[in-house]
Amino acid sequence: MTTTETTEPGSGVAVDRAADRPALDLLVWDAPNIDMTLATVIGARPTAASRPRFDAIAAWFVGGAGEPGRGGADDVEACVFANVPPQHVTTLRGWVEALRSFGYSVFARPKSRPDDDIDQSMLDHIEVRANSHRLRRLVVFSGDGRNFAEPLEDLARGGTDVVVVAFSEVAGYAISSDLLHFVDIEDVPGAFAAPLDRVRLDSLPPDGAWLRPTKSLRDAAAAYSTRHP
């Protein structure tokens, strides 16, 4: 995504310009994806009690940035990317202001069509920061491997420590990658006020566990009968 070497005028010698830029740890949050996958893993619409705590996530992220001048990041930046449907403008205002009060920048884009997405805006911002800074660590909260796997692996090959944070049920692209580091979002300390109602297949108890249905058997049968009269 970026070029770190240029040629010094008149010398013909390649010079690494990345070392001249401040080291940055960058967090980008794919709000539509995280919200959708949260609903998937708990089998219900998320409530205030089951949504992530952005203040705790900010503390975890900054804690991992280390100390400037001691091998850590010179700068830290966290950005949340969100689609805003017209009918939810009023209800989302408080959420956006809360994010800003926790130190997050928010990129909000109108969602006028069902296929409107903010993935490219996220990738564009990552590229901007990779050119303006030496991207030391990139933390991406998204389970969307279709759009992120290739560009994130390219950054990892270039020396950036790329961490994908999502739910293990939907982040196979990061779990299976030899270049990306994966963290389940529920493993971030304090990310949720209470344990989520889920059983993770990557951490099953030795004696096994029952996984409850997310829809009643009668409702599932009725839906089938409706589709196949």
C-alpha cells in the first residue's frame, strides 16, 4: 500500500523515509460489521448491556502502544467508521458523542442504500496514515475478510504489526493467516460488562458444552413449511 524508499537527489542512493516519520499505532473499528457479528454470536439483537465498552478498549489499545521514545508508538489514534441510516440520526447522536468523549475520531457516512458500506473509507484512511507515519501497529476491529484480508497481509509483510480483533466464530481469515495476529474481542479486558451468551468453539470446556438453539424448533419448522407448501 505504501512505498518507504526514495532516491536521494543527485546521489542515486535509496533512502528509507519511514524512519523519518513518527511511529503510529492506529485502531480502526468497523461499526456495521462488529454490530452485525455480535448479533450473530449471541443470537439476538444487541442491547446496551451486551455492546462493547469503548473506554475499556481504548485503555487496552493505548496500553499496548508502549512509551514514546522507548520503542513504543509516538502517536496513537483510534477511529470508528459508521453508516448512519436517516431514520437513526437522532438515536445515534448520543453514541457518536460518547465515542468522541472517549478519544475516538468518528467517520460517519449516510447510508442511503442497503449496499452502502464504509470498508473502502477504512482502507483509504489506513493508507493515508501509512504514508504520513510509520505504521508500527494496526488494530482492525472487523470480521470482514473479503475486503480486509489481502491489504492487511500486505501491510504485515511490510513490517506493520497487524492485529485483527473480532469474534472467533466469524474471523476465519485472521485466525488462519500466518501474517495476522488475532484477538477475540471478548478477550480484551473489560470489553464487555458481563460475559456474552455464547459458547466459543475455540475454548470449549473439556467435558463439552450444550449450544442452545437461537430459534424455536416450531418457528423453524413453520418457516420451512411456508417456503415449501
